[in-house]
Amino acid sequence: MKKMLVGCLCLLALASCNVKNSDEYKRLQAERDSLMQANAQSNNELSETTDLINEIEENFRQIRETEKWLAIESKGKGELSVDKKTEIKENFEMLNEILKKNKENIEKLNRQLKSNSGQMATFKKTIENLNAELTERAKTISELQQSLATRDEQIAALKTDVQSLAANVDELATQTAEQASKIKAQDQELHTAYYMFGTSKELKEAKVVTGGFLASNKILNEGIEASKFIQVDIRKTLEIPLYDKKAKVLSDHPKDSYTLEKDANGKMVLKVSDYKKFWSLTKFLVVQVG
């Protein structure tokens, strides 16, 4: 009995070694390591983006507080003291540096959004708001400088990049709008799919499937015409009525991502339970009815 037990344990150990040395095991191990690495990199990028946004927002808070002080000074009357002139000058220089830093960081976020629209989609609205804030702060600072310049020649002669920043925010706003439009189009394309249903004869006449009397129907994947299909947004289309009592899905979709159920009239309805998984293999759904 002990000999048999030892023998079984040896066989199990050998089987385990064989599995670990197999090409399939190594492939799965490599895929797992790759996914873990990609996930770690993605988490790091999201963390860096969050930190950058927090820094920009804190800078804007500091700018707004300084603007309040400058606004009070701009409403004053009479000649400014030497110390007050120096303080105002230093505040403008500080605002200039902070604004330049925020402009650089926001442009970095815009580039990230453009190159990685999927991962950065959650920050899209925040980045749009930061772009708008940059425009508003540059405009306000420029107006404050002009207002205070009427009280003192030294402030009027103060050379900063605020005015140039205010001048190019319109260009930045235009670029941001064009970029947002492009990202929206990319997002729409990413979530667009197509479906068609019909009898075997109708599908063949539409040149979507082939198949003879003995051969099973096969979808013509090459050169398939999207214009013949109904276009849908996969995030919003989770049920597709098929208007027939019988239905068979011909295209490739994971079986556990959808069901075919009958409605109150006994007609089939395709219900998608996991739209990402359902459309992962193909963006063309073909259903034979009848």
C-alpha cells in the first residue's frame, strides 16, 4: 500500500513538472506576467495623472487668492509706497511663474489625453475644466496688471509673460476644442458595432453569408459592407428584438455574454449581459431567423 502511495506521489510530481515545462504553461505564465506588468504601469500612470491634476488645482487656488489681494490694491487711490510697489511686482512675478507652470502641466495632460483616450477618458471633463480655468486666470491677471498700471509707471513697465499667455489662450482653447472633437469621434468609433438579422435566404442575398444545401452557413468576413447593417452604440444597445419565433446567432460571440429569450408575444430577443465581452471577437452581429 505504501509503495502504491509513493508511486502515485511520484507520478503527480512528474505530471506537475511536465505541465510547468510545457509550452502552453510557459505561454500562460508569460501572458500573466505581461498583464500584471501592464496593470502596474497603468496604475502608476493614473497615480501620476492624479498627482499632476492636484498640483494644478492647488496652483490655481493660490493664484485666485493672490488675485483677490491685487484686486483690492487696484481699487485704491493715491500714490503707492515703495514697499507696496515691490510687493505688487513680486506678486505679479509669482503669478507669472505659477501660470506658466500650470500651462506646461495642462499641455502635458492634453498630450496624454490625445495619446491615451481610453485610459484618460475618466479625466476628460476635469482636463476641459482646467483648460477653461487657465484661460480665465490669464485674462484676469492681465486685466489686474493693466488696472494697477494706471497708478504706477513701474508696474506699467513690468515685463511678464502674462500678456503673452493671455494672448495665446485663445489658440490653446481652439486646440482643446479640436482635440475634444477628435476624441469624441474616436470614442464613438470605438463603441460602434453593426448587426443584421434575416432568413437564410435573405442573408445570402445580402451576401453576408454563404452555404449550400449540405454545408452550414458561413459568414463572409472579407469585404463585409457595414452599410448593409444597422449601426448601434454597444454601450446603449443591450437588447435587440428579432421579430421571429426562431433565431440563431451565426457570428462569433462568447456564449456567456448573451441570451436569446422570448418576449410577451413569443418573438425572440437577443439580450446582451456583458457588452464588452459580447463584441470582443467581432463588431458585426449576424442572426438567422425563421
